[in-house]
Amino acid sequence: MSRLGLIRNPRSQRNKRGGGDAREQAAALLGFYFAEPATRAELAETLSDFAREGVDVLCVDGGDGTVRDVLTAMPGAFGDKPPRMAILAAGKTNLIAADVGTPGHGLKGLRRLIDAAQSGRLDQGSQRRPVLTISWPDGEHGTVRGMFMGAGAFTRGTELANARIHNAGFTQGAAVALAMAGVLGGALIGRDAHGWLAGESISLSADGERAPSGNRFLFLSTTLHRLILGLWPFWNHGDARLRYLDVAAAPPSLMRALPRLAKGNPSPWMLESGAYRSGGADRIDMVLPGPFIMDGETYPGGRIQLSSADHIDFIIP
């Protein structure tokens, strides 16, 4: 029978509302295999304990940020044999769970997962996803692992969501959508006071092929297979693990392009302009003058490398 361990984030959106009773019941169900690490050092220690005890299914009760932190710490504990994962989506913006699925929320989802483990039904449903790994080849920072990253306007839009929109009560897809709408709306009606459309001096190459030089308005990359709200701003990626969107600074007719950009269905004029590019790769090398966002958290730029050699199996009983 599979051995299940739970990492719970008590600060996540849904768990803060859930009260202490759910926590106590979950702790009673799992005993030693229930943990609420308060720091990344404690998380690393907990995962090492789980690995020594033979945990082969790791349940994450939190949002994208908690999943990112677990994925980042996992190799140090489990080496090249990671456990399968399940997500009890409890965050503000649950992009990962929306793609790979979830057994449910809180105690209901946990009990479903435990029942499936006890009855040998965990293998009935799973989704395999590559892990988006970002490293700093010069060694300035430690490697981070997640599923979705963005730079340029996405960084500013996410910071806007964190500062204003989540605080106003919007969560999950609504917050991200409203943030980006605010970014683009101000720029498109001529109130681009902070020069967002001018972009940033980002350079990149995909699998060794250098992209056109110049400032970039927006860059996105993911190893997910779908996003929330029906959005999928990627095309020409084939079976590549990394999908990316690269939008040049001051892109022509951005308002007209947005509906097709959001669905990954560019018009011929968009492709001919050279300002709207998308594709797939196994490795992307970038130089970023400013920070980027990985699954909701800001990281410093510089010379970075995106890769996707590892994968995780997500369970949906």
C-alpha cells in the first residue's frame, strides 16, 4: 500500500478560512505524516523525513506557491526518485491544480485520497507534467522549480494583483485577469505613464537559436497543458516540454491582437509583424534586467536558464 505524506500551508487562502478543526482532523488522520513547515528549511527537513519513511505519495494542501516550494525542495530529499503528488488546491491562483486536477479540497479531498491509497486505486487517474526548472548558471541564486513563469508586463501585472486585487477580495483566475486587464488597459488608452509598452531589454535563445534582439513587452513560459479561464497564449510548440510566448515591445495593434493572442490563434498579420512569437523548446537561455515571476513569487533576474528534464506524476483519484 502507498504511504501518504501531507504538506499543509496554513497561510493559504482556503486554509485560513477553514479554521483549526480541519487541521486537527487532518493531523489525527496522518500523525507523523502530517506537517506544516513554517520555513523552507523546515520544509526540506520534513521532506527528508518523509523520504526516509518511504513516503511515495506527497499531498500538498496549498496553492501554486506551496507546490513550487515543494517541487524545489524535493530533489534534495528524494533524489531522482520523486514521489507522486496530489494537490488539495487552497491558494489564491491555483493554475497547477486547474491543469493536473485535484482530489478535492480540505478534509473531503484528503479522505478521498486516503481511501484510494488504502484500496489500491491511486493509479486509476494521473497526469504527468514536466517540471519547469530555472537556474542561474553563474550561481548567484539557488535553483527554483515550478510550472509557470513570466517576465516583463507579467511581472508588473502580478505585482499589481498582489498589491491591490487580492486585497480587494478577488482570488484565483479573476485576480490575474483583472491585473493584466489593468496593465493593458492603461497602456492601450494612452496612459502608459510608466512606459510599460516600451518593454525591457530581455535577450533570449530557444534551444540555441537566438531570438530577434530588442526590448520585450511580455514573456511567458510553462510546462502546463492548459491555463485558467480558457486562456492559452501559445502556439507552434508541438510536443516540446517548454511552451513560450515572446511579445516585442510596442507590439503593433495590440488591442486587435489580444483576442487571438489569448487563445493562441494568431492572425497572419501578427506573425508577419514579427512582434508576436511563440514556440516550444527543451531549454531557454535568457538575460533579464529585472525580476520575473515563478508561480506567484518574484525572483531576481540576471542570466537564467529554463529547462524541463524532470517530470512529476500528479494523482487524481
